[in-house]
Amino acid sequence: MVRWMMFWIALGALLLVEAAWGQCALCRAAAAQGGERFVRGLNAGILYLLAAPYLIVGVVAFSLYRAFGRGR
């Protein structure tokens, strides 16, 4: 069961890579045509998108630690 799940996840990731590269080319073209303020805003947006999953996982992990770690 786990092997099939990993297979489907890997297959899905491989199929989505092409779409990601297409968006990367669009961002690169927009950044090349934009001014300095636009590029700074684009970089800030990328950092927000990068930090959001880690923040969510951290909050969930801390909540679980507080809920189950205090019983010891």
C-alpha cells in the first residue's frame, strides 16, 4: 500500500514539474521587464510563500507538543 502511494506521489510530482518551469519562465520575463520596486515585491512574495509551510508545520508541532508533552 505504501509503495503504491509513493509511486503515485512521485508520478504526480514528475507531471507537475513542467507546469512549474513554465511559471518560472513567466516570472523571469515579468521580473526582467519590471522596475526595482516590482522586483523587490516579487522577492518578498517568494519569501512569504517559502516561509508559510514551515510556519504552519511549526505551529502544529508546537501545539502537539503542548498537548501531549505535558503529560510526562
